[in-house]
Amino acid sequence: MTDASLALQNKRSVKAYLDALSVPSDDGFKSAVLAAFAEDAEVHIVHPYNDVCGAAAYAEEFFGSLNAAFADLHRRDYILMGGEFQGDDWISSTGYYVGQFQSDWLGIKATQKLAYIRVGEFHRMEAGKIRQSYVFLDIPELMIACGQWPDLPSPASIAGYTGMIPGPATSDGILMEQSDAEQSAISFDMVVAMLRGLATPDEAWRPYWHDTMMWYGPGAFGSFVGLERFRAFQVPFEARFDGWSGGAANNGMTAHFTRFGDCNYVCSGGWPSLTGVQVGEFLGQAPTNKRLFMRVCDWWRRDGDRLLENWVFVDIPHVLLQMGYDLFGELEGNGSSHAG
């Protein structure tokens, strides 16, 4: 089997897994997880789940908690893509879990209404199985939708939109064909060059974006349309940190677990991906003058010679915990809202 055909087979394997999640399951998706994941798979999930060892534990601990809280739980993905990073084969997808919020989850009070949880995943493949996964959930977005987000201001000078985030405007994000190597490389190089321009005095990232770009941010940050509105978020955000750097900076503290292009799409993730010393107020927390680490992932869509859409996750509860604010302790009302 050639490398290209192997990559296509990996896409098909993960697509079969996602198809199994697309309808409610009598066994809580246990059989789907055990079929798709290696028995000893490593699964990294945003706080408070963090690290789960083994497919069976993932099915029981993660999906068990979701199915207990959300009746008729199922999933809808609007991007699925594949590629290679540092010799490993990866598949990535993003979309939403949806179900009737019937029982409390992670301290979030059940609303007895339909609820959506944004999800993004990255899977390292070996022998047709998922060997390692990174799972991002936008828990703040759910909390805001349920009216249960604490009074923590956005880290920008303007507040972005928070609500359901759409898939690609072109409705072509499920990439089940063999990748076009030339187009994939163009997309990848454009994103890498743009990222190098972040946190620069001359805002060198600007030329890579359409004027009407869409930035779909995590719930606690919000989403923005247009270059100037994005700038009004990004520049104040960067100013809250000293020594801001990312996974490609060779700083010895952050790294990407994957980054690759697939036709007009690019994805990237790090655990952690970004770091900086907090020197300004952030999410309502006073400057700690401590180094914070952020688990971050992105998907971008290229339209011709510019980037047009960008879907972003940040593990906000994990960042808050580093600043001494235990979001889930606050929800549970156990008096541990500040870890010190």
C-alpha cells in the first residue's frame, strides 16, 4: 500500500468511527470506540478530564459521562482531513456533539433543553487504529449558552459573538479524496508564514487574510468577522503576555503534536501550543507574573491566495486553573474556586 493510499484508508477508518457517532448508541458508543482505537491508546482531553489511558477507559470515563448527561447524544462533523507530521499519520476532525441536556455535567446544571458541545480532535494512526488522540471541547461555549458562565470578561477590548459556530462556507470540509500534494503545500506554507507574523510590531500576519475573514474563537473569547475586528481582539490579547511564543519557536517549552495541510485546509495543535508570562489582566484574573501554558488547536480554510476562515479552540479551564481559578470548583460550589 502506498503512502497516499494509506492516508486515504486512515481517513476512511476515522470516517467510519465518526459515522458510528452520528446516531445515538445503545451502548454509549463503547463498540465504536473499541473498534476504532488501539487497546492501549493514549487519549488527552481538555481539563478536567486531561489524560485517559486505553480505549476502554475512554469509552467509560469520557463517553460514559457524556451519555449520562445528554440524552440521544450524537455527533456532527464539518471538517475531516488527513496528513503527515514528522513521520506520523494523522487524521483531524471538528464539529459538534448534540443531545438533550438531562443531567448535570461537570457541575454545569442541566437545562432540559437541546445542547451543543463543540469538539475538535486529532488522531495519530498506526496500523489502521487510533493510537493517540487529542480531544478539545469548548466547555465555556456550552456554559455561556446555558447562562452559567461566571462573570469573567473577554481578554479583548471588544466582546466577540458566542454561539453555535458554522462549518466551512463552502461545505467542502469532509475531505474523503486523496490529498492534492501541491495545493496542500500551498495552504500549509501560507498558514506557517501567517503564524510567524503574529505578535510582530508591523502586524505581519495581515497580508495573508481576506478583509472579510472569519475568526471562530473559543466561547470565552468570542468570534469576529473582518480584519479590523480580529485585530481589536488579537493585539490586546497578545499584550497581556510577555515573551509570547508558540510551538514552532524552539523554546523548549511548547511544541505541536501535529500540523499539516490537506488541499485548501490546514490544521494544527499543541499540548501546550503557546506560552507567555501573564503581565496583564486576563479573563478577569489579575496579573500573576507567572508563565502560563495554553493547549490550543486550529483549522484554517484557504480561499485562493488568502485565508478566509479559522476555527480555534483553547483549553480555557486549564488556563484559568494556572491563574488560581478553579472553574469546576466554582460550579460545584465547594469553596475551591481559587486554588491559590
